Amino acid sequence: MNKVILMGRLTKDPEVKQTPSNIAVCSFTIACDRRFKSQNGERQSDFINCVAWRQQATLLGNYFHKGSRIAVVGSLQSRSYDDQNGQKRYVTEVVVDEIEFVDTRSESQGQGAPAPAPASAAPAQSAPTASVVAQTPPPAQQIDPGFEASMDSDDSSQLPFDVMGY
């Protein structure tokens, strides 16, 4: 299983670019605080490189800015390339599948970012944090139309997977 879940702050404003085939892509870095403090009492951070494609890239460019709190779900990917000097370089990054707002609207607006547009299909949330998920379904996987209706009951025997005691 290859799944990464991160929450942190963007280290700079996201910049959306287009590939030669006109696909939106955004590379960005998230600063994630560690759970513990160092010996001198300071909290340390890890800086995690991420890449988002298509709708997620556009969402990042439109609604996030330096310092925005963000949560991402994705998978870890390693790749290599030869630089201009012929040296082999290795890159490890998170390929983003989902993006969520973590800041409340007032926190986002206070930092100069536009307020996130409410999701038209989602009901209004009473929680203090706005949550919008941009998710790309797996291209080869078809979802059974009756699956969603079967989820209304609490009968876990209807699930197409094992819930393992959850």
C-alpha cells in the first residue's frame, strides 16, 4: 500500500503551469511540523515536495497561497533524471490525489486569499473549518451505481471490502 496523508502549510505561493499537451500541473512544498520538540524546545518541520495535476493543480492556484494550511492525500513517488552536468538526480515527491482546505474562511481571507467557493453539491457544514475535496477517481475503476444506495444501511456485510473491525 502506498498512501500518504499530510497536513501543513505551503512554503510559497503555488504556481500552476501547463504541460505541452495543455494539462495543468503544480509543484509545491508543504512544511509539516513534527510531533515532538527538539532538545532545545523548538518544534522542527519537514519540507515535503508535492505535485498536483489537472483540477487539483487549478484549485491550488486559485485558492491557496503561501502560509495556507492544507491537507493532502496521495502516494509517494520516486524518479530520477540526468541534470545538465550529466549527474543522475533522484526526486521523491507526493503525487496528490485529494486536497482539502484546513483554514477557516476568515483565516484565509485575513491572509489575503480569496474565499473558497462553496461546493454546489455539498450541504453546508457547521464545523469551524471549510472542507472542499478535489478528487480524481481512478480511471480504470467503475463504481457500481447501486453501491451508494447500499451504504445507507449500517450493515457492513454489504461493503465490497473488509472493514477489519472499523
